[in-house]
Amino acid sequence: MVLLSGGMDSCVCAALAVRDYEAAAVHVSYGQRTEERERQSFLAICRRLNIHDKLMVRNEALKAIGGSALTDDGIAVPDSEALGHDVPVTYVPFRNAHFLAVAVSWAEVMGAGKVYIGAVEPDSSGYPDCRPAYYQAFNEVVKTGTKEGRIEVVTPLIAMRKAEIVRLGLELGAPFDLTWSCYSREDRACGLCDSCVLRLRAFEAAGARDPIPYAGA
């Protein structure tokens, strides 16, 4: 079972899962600015990687709760250079718990033993639900709260630099051309938000060209 947002990291995670297992993919829309574009990426990546079992669900709670530039139209998505050292306004409060709950529930029904998520700690925006300790704690919840307690949440990319993730994806044949990482646009990536900047730096450091279209390029 792999959580697949349609972004770069989750795409590499899916490529890893497909290499090692017969994988199924979960996508959660939550009212984010680029939800339609991310959904398109999810479906296209599944087709390219031959993932046939798919679950697409909509979470209404995160949009209703707000408090994030990704879900609240009243909060602008900042340029990367404008960010300080605090958790940025693009953080969606406790989002990954919502995603993992869906994936673990489906894993229990499907008989899957692992749930892959492409969380990354280095070279990231500093979201608290991307820290290794978070997943250690979540696995204790899963162990206690499922019938057999055997489902494990795995984070194969969590200690990797973004450039390392790009290199791994290229080795695996991950379809980067189908991915979408931009926080604010659905036609051409803005190239200015933190997600775009981290991605562009990663491809440059890996000595590779980012295949998606950028505004002004």
C-alpha cells in the first residue's frame, strides 16, 4: 500500500513499492489548491507503474479546519525566499495522520502488511509530521489499534536528501514527467514556492533536468 500524492517523493516511493511488491495506491484530496492537478498525476503515475488497485478519497475536514495556505484561500502561498525558520504556513495541521488512517484502514481490509509514505526530513519545509519520531509513534498506534497489529508504516526516503531521491528515482525509472509538486498553480509550476524551489534544487544537484513545465521557462 503506497500513499501517492502525485508529487516527486511519493512517486519515487511508489516506484520502490512496485519494484518489491504487488502494490496498491491511495490518494487523498483535501481541498488543496492544486487538488485536480495532483489527482491527474496520481492516475497517470498509476498507469505508468501498472498499479491497478487504487483508492481515491476526499477528506472534507482539512479544508474546513483551514489554517494552511494550501487549504485557505485567505492565506497566500509564500515564495520560498520569504520563509523563515518556523514551520511555514503551507503546513497542513496533522495532515499525514489523516492520510495514514485511510491507508492503514484499507491495508487492513486488503491484507497488506506495509504502508509506504514518501515523508522526507532533510531538505524539506520542516513539517512536524515528517519527522522519524512521528512515524515510530504512529506505528505503535497501528500496532495497538488494528486486528492483528502487523501493518507497518514505512518511510524509505525519510533520511535522504532531495538530490538523492532524484537519483534514486532515475535509477528506478520513476515517471518524474507525470509528477506535480507546485503548491499554487495547476497549469505550469510557479518555480517560486518552497516545494518548487526544493524540487528544482534537487534536480540541479543531481545533474538532471526537471521534466515538468515551469512558468517563465
